[in-house]
Amino acid sequence: MSTMPDTKRKRARRRFSEEFKAGAVALVLDEGKSVGAVARDLDLTESSLRNWVERARADQGKGKPGVLTTAERDELTRLRKENRQLRLERDILKNAAAFFANEPAGRSR
């Protein structure tokens, strides 16, 4: 049991539509409001809004070097999934080849 009072409660995870995110980002990028002010006004965490703004800037070609665009992130996710699948198939074929290589030659099926 903890002796510290529970001063901060964990906020329930919320989902926001793309339209809502775009509107919040527009308040920062187009209207020049600060991330902190918009986050307070919309009851968001500053870190979430800051991430949305960074992604929007990257998608517009104005992001920091090394920050992936949405299209690049989607492609990376797809390629990682495809890579996992190909490795699985390779391992299955490798195990099957080893199994049949160790089978006695005189046995017929």
C-alpha cells in the first residue's frame, strides 16, 4: 500500500476524429495560438496536440529533419508487417526442408 495521497488520476484514453485533430492543429498553425492555450481550451494534453502539430508540419514538408510523414509512417507499418510474414514463411520452409533432409532415403510415402 502506498502512503502517498493519490493526487493525480490517470486520464482515460480518448479517441479524436481526424477532423477534430485538423481543427486543433489549424488553431496552432493558421491562427498562431500557442499549443498550451489550444490544449487548455480543448481539454487536451499538450503532448498530444504537439505531436499532431509536428505530424502536420511534416506532412506539409516543413517538419524537422528525420520526422516521418503520415504516408511514410503508413508505408513503414506495412513493410514491417510484410517483413514479419516473410520471415515466418521462410522459417516454415527452412524447418520443412530440414525435416525432409533428415528423413531416411528408402522410405516411401
